[in-house]
Amino acid sequence: MKISIGGYSFCNTMKEGKMDTFGYLESSKYRYNLSTVDLWNGTFPGVMEDIFKVPDEAYIHKLRQALDEKDMTVVNIAVDGAHLWDADPDRRKMLYDNAVAYLGYSAILGAKTVRIDTGDKTSEPATEEQVEYVIKHFHELSVRAADLGLIVGPENHMGSSKSPHYLKKVAEGVNHPNFGILLHMGRWSEDEEIGDSLVAPWVYHTHFDGRTAGTEQGEQLVRTLLDAGYDGYWGIEYNAPGNQYLEMEWAIASVKRTLAKVQTNNQ
């Protein structure tokens, strides 16, 4: 089955100093028997302490070497500190520069897709200025991504991006084959019952969490995506409060069970 573990799933373990990015690769490969990883830049040196920090390129090449040694593929890299919208124009420029830098790093790592957030952590609806800015700059990033063999786009992560109507509007405005959406399944601030289906045509990657793994809701969300033609990986982003190695075993087994049930019912 096409399953990956989001790097954020071990955020608490990393905060305790018990894991780094290379340990995450080792665990994915040898503990969980997965050949695909779902990186989070918060695991890179210094980034968790300063989310706007961009690591040295030398570190990215070391990470690529470690991936090649294990014959592993990066299905997605989730990037924080490079979202597009901020009320401060100077900060917007810094964030966009970070996004461009991470696209280049993603290409070095051989990533397939890159999550760059829309920005805005408030629950207020996006303004027209914000929508226009986000569409314009995601289109520019999509053109760059096409040259690098990548797909780029936001996640329903926080703020206005948790509105499926907003993400649908952005996707329709960008209108580029190298733009897509990372769907954190069921994570909506409004219209949760239709949110996943509204954005399904643009989904390039997914995240289960502890709320959807192994549940009837998770099964329905899988069916929704399959009906829309989704053929990507089923990522798991589940930062359990503790016992993260064991909790991830549970999450992987639960997702596998969900996928098997849906597949059996579709036969």
C-alpha cells in the first residue's frame, strides 16, 4: 500500500532530543518498512527554533545522500516559514524568497510535491487583496515547479485555508497543472461534510491523523478521493502526545485497514 509518515508525526520526540531527520529516515525504512518519506522542514537543523530559517544547501545534499543510500523517495515535503500571505509587505517578500529556495531544495531531494501554505492564521475570510496575491504567487511558483518537475500547493492547515471554498477559489484562479492541494482529511473550519469533495480534483497528497485513521469518516474520505481519481500516497501526520513509535504503528495499521476495507467493498 502507498503509505508515508509525515515528519511532523515525530515532532514531540524531536523536541525531546530523541530523533533528528536522519533518525526519522531510519525509522521509516527499518522500523515501519516504508520506502517513501513525507518530510517536514521543521526537522531540519535550527528550523524548529526559528521557522523562517532556511538550512544550508550542504545539509540538503547530505540528506539526499542518506535518501539514496536507503533507496527512499520523498513523496512530499511540508514547508513551514514560507507561506505566501502576510500583512507586512516586507515579510511577504522574505516568505516568498523562502518558498523559492525550498522549491530548489525539493528538487535536489528528488521530491515529488511541495506544500507551501497560503498564510494567514486568522479565522477571518480572506480579503480580495489576499486572494489575488496568493493566486498570482502560486501561479509563479507553479511555473517554477514545472521546470523542476514538482507539484506545489497549500494544505488546509490553518486560518482561511481551512475553508474549502477558499482553496477551491485559489485552485481555479491558479489554473496550472503543477499546482495542487495537500488534503489533511476532514480538517475544515466550515462545510466539513463537503470540504474534501470540493477540493478533491486538485489533491496531490493526503494526511490522515489520529481522528480519521481507522474510522468510518476516514473510509468515506478515501472513497471520495478515489471517486475523484486520486492515485497518490496516503500520508499519516499524527503527532501523538507520547509513545510516538507505538502510536505510529497503530496509525499505520489503522490506515492499512481502512484502505483494505474500501478496496474490498469496491470489488
